Amino acid sequence: MTASPDDSETLPPSPETETDEAASLDWKTRLRQYSKPLIAMALIAAIALLAVFVWYATRPEAPVAETAEPEIQISERKQFTEQVERVLAGKSTRLYFFDSAINNELLEELPLDTLIQESIEAAEQTQKTAENLPQTSDSDPGEIVTNSSQRGGRQGTSPPPAKTFAKLDTVLIDQGVVTDQGLAVIAQLPDLEHLRLRLSPITDEGIRSLAGCDKLWLLNLPHCRVSSAGIRSLKKLPKLKQLRLGSPNLNNECCRAIAELTTLRGLHLIGVPVTDEGIKVLTTLPRLESLYLDDSAITESGWSWLFRNHPQLHVHVNQKHHDRDPHAHVH
């Protein structure tokens, strides 16, 4: 009879099987023995790496030998020199720097002596020319004698061409910082008519240096530091017609100082808190034609008063026309 599987005896494990099981148990035992130290070592390594990273990120930078930056870039000096040379050659009468940082050091290089002498000679030539103009005839006072024979000269001759003199009448500086010291240099230009200095903190002391600029008619200092006292010093400018100022030292009281500049035709105040009463003071300027006010403190009632009583004024409020301005148009 064949024995069933359940009745069959269980065979003892082979030696190979016992060896494999023993090896498996030994590996697991060792893993359990070393797992904790390995984890501890991994944590220590991670902490060490983190510490190195934090030290690297927060370490003070190694000192680097400082290289002295030139106060004036070569390109700026070159542009300045080129424009001055054009003025001296009689090819231009202005300096205009819109992207070059001009400072006091460069302005000290202006050839003031030459420009002053040229201005004197130009004035003398103009006077001589006026003295030599042909006299009007007795029969017609409005007729100017132009024929050389009538002047007693030879037929067909003409006076020699007038000499061209160097003249600098316009200075426009939109970049860089010019202080009172630099303005004092500019103020010595004998033919200065138009001056614009952006980004320049000109004070009362600086603006007083302009007292001798008897040809100056347009002054634009949008980032200055002048006060009402400085504005009053502008009364010495006989031809001043256009004034544009922005200063943290100006308040509504400056309107009374500005009202003393009776030659003004155009006024632009930037960031000055002019009130309804202040605008009434400004409109006493006898020749005022244009009034621009940015960030003022004028109310709607004040604007209504202005347009009702001074409809002839060309008014801008924050760089555009007021809704009630009868002269409003697209610029």
C-alpha cells in the first residue's frame, strides 16, 4: 500500500539549508547592531554639512584691495571738453548734458577768462557797428542809406565780415550734482541767459551768486533747497521771465517773495503747498501769463476763483490742464 503524504515522515533539513538560514540570521543581527550607529553618523554628517553651508553663507567677505574710482568718467570729461571746444570755436552757444554726470570739478575747467574777454570784445564790436551805421536822410527819416557812394566810400566795396566771438548763453545739466560751489562758477559766465540744473541741491547762498547775471531770463532748479530769502535775491535779475523751482524749504509763504519778482511771465512750482490765499498773491504778478503748480494745496474753491478772475492765465495742475481751465488743450 502506498503511504499518503500526511503519513509520510518529515525529512530532516539538509546541511545546505541550515547554512543559509544561519547566514540570514547572522546578517540581520549585524544589521540591527550597526543600524543605530550608521543613523547617528548620517545625522552627524548632515549637521556638519549644514554648519558648513551656514558658515559659508554668513562668512565675512575677504577684504579686496580698493581701486580708486575716478570722480569723472573719461566719457563725461570727453563730452564736456568737446562741447566747450565747440563754444570756443563759435559753433555753439550752449552746453547741454542730458546723460553725463557733470559736477563741480568739471565746471571749474570752464574757460571763464576767455569767455569774459570774448564777451567784452563782442560788445565793443557791436558798439562800433552801431556807431558806423549810415545815418537816415533828411528827406525821409525812416530811410537808411545803404549805397556805399552815399557813405563816401568807394563804389562796390563792403565792410569786412564781423568776427565771430565765443559766447556761452545756455547751460543745461540734467545729470550729476552741482552744488553752490559749481553754481558760483556758472554765475561768472557773462552771457548766461538760460540755466537748468536738475538733481542739484542749490541753497540760498548759491542762488545769491546769480545776482550779477543781468541777461538771465530762464532759471530752472527743480531739486534745489532754496527758501523764500533766496527767492527774494532774484529781484536783482532784471530780465528774469521764467522761473521753475522745487524745494522742500518752500511753503505757502514763498508766494509773497515770488510776487516781488515783477518781471516774471511764467512760473512753475513743484511740490510747494500753495493755498487758496497763496494763489491770490501769485496772481498779483503784473506780467504773469503762465502758471504751473504741481502738488499744491489749492481747493476746488481756489481753482474756481482763479479761472473766474484770471481767465487769461495759461494754467497747468500736476502737469496737465485743470478740468475747468478755459484754455485746456492737448499738448
